[in-house]
Amino acid sequence: MPDAGFAEALLSLVTAPERAAAAVGDLLEDVPRRGRKWFWLSVIRAVAATVWRDMLSTPFSIAAAAVAGWLGFMLVALLFDLVSQVGLRLIWAIGYVLAHHTGLELIVDALRVRIDWAPMPPALTHNVQWIAVAMWAPFYTGRLVARQWRRRALAFTAIQTIVWGLLIGVVPFVSLFGSRVTVAALPILESFLLIGVIRERWSQVLAEANNHPRGG
């Protein structure tokens, strides 16, 4: 038999746990006749249909919120960019001090070994900035989206993908250190945004299950 618990959790991302349990129960009755593949395709179709219905229910209000979400993402990205770059430079400075202005320097001199602490490589700062802006910031933004929209978070994310694709050219994001988020980076941003949404929604589903156990 298919994993009914996982199927219920999947449906609970977009609907009430009671409705998810009822839908999975109905599908399980036909599994002996139609098979496991049909069961999982039906679960996926049910999730997609619910997301589509939520998208069509209030598309304009969701689109307006998605515009605000883009501005919110930029603020989060600027904050994370600043924190990551300051942290990186602080770590690099600590390494320099340890290598040149502590007892380690005396040990190195005694061993006649030279340690050259080179300037911070530009590639390192660029990669850290890319992680902060294109991965960490959208992931955290996705978690904020899920906290706000809860069961409609996936529908919001779907519309947000379209809206962000339009806004990225009209209201471009340029980081504090000069990097620019382009259309080419949008799939990465949206992927980590979706991961953040699903991560937060999954936590919410588990919390709901613990607060309202079956038969409790």
C-alpha cells in the first residue's frame, strides 16, 4: 500500500488536514484496482488543482502582494548581503591577526616557516555574496511567505514567479557591493524561494498534526 501519511502531509500543504485525510482515504479504496502509480498521480493532481483554484480565487490581490514580496526580498537580500560580507571580512581579519600578531607568529619564526596571509580573493567575496543574495535570502523570504499565506503559500509562490519575472527588469536588484540580480538568476531565486515555502509549510503541517492527533 502507498504511504498514506506522506500523501496526507503532501495534500495538507495546500488544504486542511481533515480534507487531506478524507481525500487520501477515498483514493486508497481504489488502489487495489488502479495501482500505486494512479494513487500518486491522483495526489499530485489534487495538489495542482487546489493550487490552481487558489490562484484563480484572488489573482489580483496575490499579484499585488507579490510586488510587495519583491520589495521585501530586496530588503532581506540587502541585509543578508551586508551581514555575510561583514562576517567574511571579520573572519579574514581574525585569521590575519592570528597569523601575524600572536604567539603563532613566534612559533612560525622559530620553525623558520613563512605564512603569507594573502588579501581576500575577489572570487570568495563574490561567491559568498551570491549565496547570500540568490540562495539564503529567497529561502528565508519563502519561509516568510509560508508564515503569511499558509495553505495558499504555493499558489502565492506560483503567481509570484510570474510577477518577479516581470519586475526583475523594471525594478532591478543591485546589491550593496555591486552585484546585480538578472533574469538568468531568476530560476535559482525561485527554486530557493519554493524550498523555503515548502520547508516552512512542512513544519506547519507537522505542528498541526501534533496539536490535533487522530482520535484526540
